[in-house]
Amino acid sequence: MQQSAVPELAHTHTRPIHWLATATALAGVVALSSLLQPGAATAAQASGPESKTAPAAAPPATTGVDFPLRCGPVKAVVQRTASGDLDGDGRPETVAVVHCDAPMGTPPDAVYVLTRAEDAAQPRVVATLVDTKARQTVTTVAVRDGAVLASYLGYSTPDVPSCCPDVKGDAKWQWKNGAFLRSTPAGAHSV
């Protein structure tokens, strides 16, 4: 028998540490796969000739919209959006959280409602829910059951430095009698 010119490799002999490493890796893969599951399956009922519905209108896009925000030499940036039918007309509106693209710091947000008339090519701003003068940073925005829900960080007084918001709050806007009425679903509290 001819001797190998290459010395024995250390990884060719299994030791308990190898089995432990393999078991740990396998447990990690199983745990990760349990977190990354596909969404639940849904079934849609076939529509017969008696139940024809019009396709849902697409929500207004924010591109090309002239927001009523004065940003000087920088542009307005859409930070977050949410869409849904806010006024019950069957067409979705878009809620946009917008701020100036400042090179440093955290510029305050404004929250606008956009809609598009059937005959208009471009969406337009129809309401301002939060103005930048309120010095708020909107952290979440959603549309649920015809209402706009938002969470924000703000300041208790004008003397609080912009770096350090000291108020955290939630707000809700609902379309009633031709206007968006604001309420506070969960009271504001200090950070």
C-alpha cells in the first residue's frame, strides 16, 4: 500500500464538537424556516354573470404632486404613504407623510390627503392633517375603516431642542360633514 504524501486532514475525524456544531446549525435553519412562512392562502369566490363588479380604482400616486411645503433649495420627500377610501365614495385616497430633504437633522413632517378626480390626470392635495409648524415626526401612518391613524413624536414646549422630542402620541382623523375631524385614540404621553 502506498503512503499518502498529504498528511491526514483534521476534519476527516468526527469529534463531539463537530456533531454539536451540526446540530446547532440544523436547529438554526429549522428556527429560521419557521419564521419565514408564506402568507395564508385565500380563496376567492368565482363571479358569475349576475355579480359583475368594477375593478377597484388605484390609489393616487405621490409622484409629481405639488405639496404645499416650502423647502427652499431642497426638495420635498415623501416619507410614508397609506391608502384607502376615506370619504366613502368608493375611490381610494392616499395619505402622504412629507418633509423637506434637509441635509442634517430631522425636519418636521406634514401629513396630506391626496385624491384624483375621474377626469384629472394628476392627483391633488385636498387636506392638510398635520402642518410642519406642529414640529412633529410621524412614525407610522395607516388607513383603517375609513380613518387615518398616525403615531408621532413631538415637543411639549417650543423650548425643547429639536434633537430630543419629549412627547409621543397617536392621532386619528375621520371624514365627517365635509371635513377631517381629529381625535386622540390613546392619549399623548411623555417619552
